[in-house]
Amino acid sequence: MMVWEAILLYVLKLGSRRQIKWLLRKNPAAVLSHLAQLTKRDLSNLTTIAGDDAIKDLFAQLAVQHVQNIVHQMIRHLLQQRKLEHSRLLDEYYMIAFDATGLFHRHSPHCPHCLVSKSKSGEVLYSHSVLEAKLITESGFAFSVASEHVENQGDDNYDLSKEKEKQDCELKAFKRLAPTIKEAFPQLRICLLLDSLYAARTVMDICREYGWVYVICYKEGSIPSVFDEFQRTLPKQPENRCTWETPQLGQQISWATGIEYHDHTLHVIRCVEQDKQTLESKTFLYLTNIKPTKPTVRALANGAGRQRWKIENQGFNMQKNGGYNLEHVYTEDETAAKCFYLCLQIAHIINQLIEKGSLIQNACKKFGSIKNLSRHLCDALRHIFIDPADIQALLSQPFQIRLNLNTT
């Protein structure tokens, strides 16, 4: 019951824990009728709704892995039901983007695990971050697959001039998160979408060990030797050219294959894109261990490399500015905070499926727009009493909800 309350906190975009008291506990009969359906409990045995402090106390004692397993099970169910097959790169690989985001920072230590850094003005900041792995689709989904917090271990008295290199970082968190994903999805064919930070031998070694492929948004400064070899190799492979145009954009794509880096064979794709109205040009580079060909290079550049930004826009930006209030400190307790964070990820998966489902999209005119959905859903939860018999009568009739898979 309390876990579902925490999930509803984010599904309804209430913004803070105390809203449970002001919005959910004010009309307990109606809300309890919904919670009874969600938890499959006898409504006659439910008399009260837990307060936000009770939920926090539960989460402080709960193993975080139990909540993470719910996320795994949700993604596993979608995969088993073949709901995400449309998202596979080259009809083979599911795309999972990795990126870290800041949760909050303070001017004094929050806990022994704070990351310590200096601002541009020289002020010492104490912060918390998390590394996310999200399953990305061209249609706009960004589903959390697994999370790993970037945090120091046990000492908040850092001398920045001497011990900065000992702090936790995004790449260290990747080394911890990768085995979690491999264990949860051992047979899944995965293509990692990464930024230039991950252009590193250790990342490539892990991908080879796990049988993963990758497309990295590459900057020439990340591995200078690879870029130099790309410039030397490209003129020797004149057949590796193609163009692609839309009414708005023109693309010239070229690529060099067979670049050796330690014991890895890499391929570099360069995409020069021109806006036909402004005539402005942009150049994108991608590093991959999938050998490009003329039939596949556009999918690697546009269908994979360019999709990495969805973890930031559909993922982090939506969770920070779309009503989920990601950067809000829901509790000071470290364990409870991680459980609340995962409940936010669960709610975001639920809301994405609702928002792209035909049931809601067909009814959008009734409540104005998708943006008003959470407000109307909250009002319905608080004021409409659900009789279990009515629910069973609805579920006994065949129905189907289709996902809108138009690309965004």
C-alpha cells in the first residue's frame, strides 16, 4: 500500500511528500477504493491511508534492490510481450543510453557520501548524482532500466587538491551498473548509446565481455589517435559516402572502417548536416564497433547516435521540469531517498505508457491536453469511489490499448 502511495506521488505529479497528507488523505474512502484495486486487497479491511512519514520510515528500512527489481520486472514484461520490438536498431539491438544527472547540491556536507567539487567562483559544493541507463526508442520512450548512484564511500573530509581523483565518478559507476544490467537481462541484444566520456578502453572491454555493441557521440579530443587515423583512412575509402535529404535538412555521411585501438576494431562515422533555410552546417562524429555499410550507416548515425539526446530530453528534463520534481529532496535518509528515486522512475514508465496509449489519446479532448492528465487523474482518485464489482465488469470485456509509435 505504501509503495503504491509513493508511486502515485509521482504519477499524479504532486511535487512533494506532504501533498500526500493534503491531497490523498483528505478523501480516504475514494482513494482507498483505488488502492484496494491496485494492491488486490479487500476494501473492507482498509481504514486509513499511510502518512508520508510512515512511507519514509518504511523506505529507510527497505532494501533498495527490491524496488530496483520492480523496474527490471516492468522492462522485462514489456520485452516479453514484444511491445518494444519496433525500437530495435537494425532489427536486432535494443538501444540503452547511459548518462548521469545531478540530483541536488549544497554548501555544506549532506552525508558522508557527498561528491565534493568547486564552483567557478571557488566555492566548495557538496552534491549527489545518479547514473541512469534508459531504454530509448525513436518513438520517444525513455524507460529506466537500472540506476547507480554516484557517491563517495564513507569520508566527507576531502582535500580537493590531493584527493579529488579518489572520488566516485560516472565511469566508476558505469563499471558497477553494467554487471547489474547484464545479470538482469543476460540474453538481451543491447546497443549502448554513450557520450564522448565513454570513449575509453575500459568501457570497450566491458562491452566486448558482455557481447554489447555501442555508438558513442565522439569528440576528436577523446581519443586523438583514433581521430588521426580516421582522417588518414577516410580518403582511402572513397566508397564510404552517401547523402540523405529531407525538405528541411541535407546530410552528407562518410565513414572510415577498421581503425585499430589497442585490441579493438573501431569505425568512425561523420555526418555533416545542413539546414536548408539558414544554410548553417553542423558536424557530428560517432564511434562504433558495428561496421557501417551503405544500407546501415544512416540507421547508425540517425537511428542510434542522434537518439542519445532522448535520455536528457524525454528522460532527465522531463523528470526535472515536467512535474516529477526530480531535484527535490524528498527525504534526508539515504536509503529512503534512493527508494523514492526508483518510485519516480516507475511512475515515469507508467505515465509514458499512459500518455502514448490510444485510450488516453482518444480522450484528450475531454481534459484539454496531456499536460492536464495528472491533474484530472488526481481529482478522479480523490473524488470517484470505485466499486470492485464495477472494475471486474469492465475487465471482463475484451479491450485493447495500442501504443502510438510515431517517431518524435
